[in-house]
Amino acid sequence: MKQFAGKVALVTGGSSGLGKATALQFAREGAKVVIAARRTEQSAAVVSAIEAMGAEAHFVRTDVSQAKDVEALIAAALEKYGRLDYAVNNAGIVGPVSTPIAEVTEDQWDQLMGINLKGVWLCMKHEIPAMVTHGHGAIVNVASIYGHKPSDVGHAPYCVSKFGVIGLTKSAAIDYARDGIRINAVAPGFTRSEMADPNQPDMAEFLKVLVARHSAMNRIGEAEEVANAITWLCSDGASFVNGTVLTIDGGNTTSLY
């Protein structure tokens, strides 16, 4: 018996990278998967990949910064599958990089906070009631190593949003623990994705420096490695894990040699 057989999992930002890897991992373990993202073509490809393995998936186009979209997303998930057991709030953007804080525009700030922080709150606002109805559920919010420490690459708004995700996660975990809902976060280090692709010529050397600075294992992480941790946090194996932040970065480093 697959560990998520008969269960329903929702993954925001599920069209690529970490979200895609997580959606595929849930499907392998028997879950029906709802994919929420803005990009239709890429999301359809993920749905096809899940169906090819004999599992079920459903795509709902969603901008997580918009309350009406998120409300419609949860309604669509419940209409399609009748329940919601797990949610992974992964949708996010990097925002301005190599930009000192005084040079960040108000529009850049608002866009990033709307997706990275407000979006996580909006998703939980609608996911939690759907789970409380059944008396159980697990949510994993995707933060970052930059939710633990300051940005050293000039993307302070991103850093602030991920600190916020961690605070939001820990607070929500207390609010709903007695309702049978566990809420945790993961804080990935530099992980292979569209935003961190070492195969891009202009990115390879930059990532090499960052990985040496932020990972004791001195390598970039793979999306599947983070997805494995996320699905574990949702599993019965993590039944007493609540309000925690699991850092997945190959080990922090401040090595001088």
C-alpha cells in the first residue's frame, strides 16, 4: 500500500522545479495531486507526467496573491476530489537581486510580498478549514535558508518574505495543533531550478561561489531531495512534528579553510 493512497495533496507553484518534484513524489506514493500555478503549458506537462505513472492530477490556474484565485482553487480541489489532506505552499518569486534595499521599488516590494508571504497566508486561510472538516491534515510551507540569515546577494525583500513565512508557519502550527492539523516549513539552500540553474553560463560561477559559502557539502541541492523531506513531513512518520523548520542545505558553513 502506498503511503498516500486515497489522499489528496495540493502543491502551489507546481509547474516546475521544487513544486513539480513534490507533485511527482506525492503521485508516486498514491496521492491525487492538485497543481496550482500561473503557467498553463508547463502545468499541463506535469499533469501528463503524473497520469503517465497511473496516478491522478488536476491543474487549477492560480495567482496565489489574489484572494479570489485561492478561494476558487480550494473550491475546485474539493469539488474534484472531495477532500484535502496535504498542502505544500511553494509558489514564490526571487524579486530584485544585487539591489540594495533603498533601491528596491515599491512595486517590486509589493509584488514579492504579495506572492511569497501574503500568498502563503491566503493559501493557509482557505486550506485549513478544508482540513479541519476532516479533523486532520498537514501543511508544509517553503521558506529558505534566507529565512534564517540575512541576504548576501542583495535581495532583501525575498529574505524578509522568507523570515515571514517561518513566523507565519510557527504561529499557525500553534493555532491549529488541537484541530489535528500539523504545519511545518522547509528551508532549502540553493537547489537546482529555473531560478538556480548551473547550466546557464551566466549563473554557473555565481552559484559556485554561493554554494561554497552556504553548503558544507559544497554542491547544489536537487529538487527531489527537498521533495523527499516535504513528503516525509506530511507522512505519518512525522506525526509528532509540528511548527518546525527543516533546513535542507547540505549543512551550513562558515569554513575558513
